[in-house]
Amino acid sequence: MLRTTTEIINQAISENRTGEMLFHGFAVAFVLTGIAVIVWSLIEKSPLALAVGAAESSLFWPAINVTRRTRRENVILRMLEVPLSKARTADEAARMLAEVFAQSYRDASTRAPIQTAKE
């Protein structure tokens, strides 16, 4: 039985949701743990523990970046539904997907432009 593009996109987004929530949890845990260590180090007057708390709190940045990237990919998946629903042939759908991916994943500051093969 064939699934519709909407069903496939919804499944991909729901699979990404678990990871997104996990990294949100990591971000919160890192910040709360770091703050607790910083407060404890101030009470105990321990500069080493203060540095450890600051380092622990800074670990939330990678978790936030992964969450942001996952969210961006979910939005891109949602946007794929429009060009796929307008395609009349498989070649047209493939061309539209290539255009959407090229526009969505091109980042001029870190990546070279995507080049397509000549036919």
C-alpha cells in the first residue's frame, strides 16, 4: 500500500520530535546543573568549582544548536509537501526536490554552492 507524501513527511517529523525534545532536555539539564555548581562554589568559595560550573553551563550551546538544526530540517520537510503535490511526473518531482534541497541546504558562509550534473 502506497503512502502519501503527507504521511511520509509527518512520520519523518514525528521521528525527529523525540531527538528535539531530548536535546531540549539536555540544554535545560546542563544549565540547571551549571547554575547549581556555580551557586555551590560561591557558598564554598571554591574558584575551581566555579570554573567547572561555568563550563557545565556552556554545554547547553551544542544541545541548542542541534535542536535548532533539527527544527530547521522539520520546516524544510514540511515545505517539501508543496512542490511534491504540484508535480505531475516523477522527473518533475525530482527536479523540484533538487531545487528545494539546493535552496534550503545551501549556506554561503560554510558550504560551496551545490552543482548539478549536466545532462
